Amino acid sequence: MKKLVLAAALTAAASSASAGSLADPIIEAPVIVEEATSSSAGIVVPLLLLVLVAAALAAD
């Protein structure tokens, strides 16, 4: 009798141990942020510096 109760308890524990559901899990895509840079961004500062130096030399 004890073996029958133990077998029933183990069977019940094994069958109810499934966690989750039959539906597919919802996985959100990671957010990737890219900074937009233009190819002319690196030339603007040196050109402005050149214009300022030229203006300073012309003012003297």
C-alpha cells in the first residue's frame, strides 16, 4: 500500500512539474541606436578655424 501511495505521489509530482504554456514566448528585439554622422563633419571645424585666422590676420 505504501508503495502504491508513493508511486502515485511521484507520478503526480512529475506530471505537474511543467512550467510555462504552449504559447510561444514574446521576445522583444533589442533597441540599437546609431548616431548619424556626415562625411563633411570632420572638415567644418578646420575650415572655420582657417577663416578665423585669416580674418584676424586681415584685421591687423
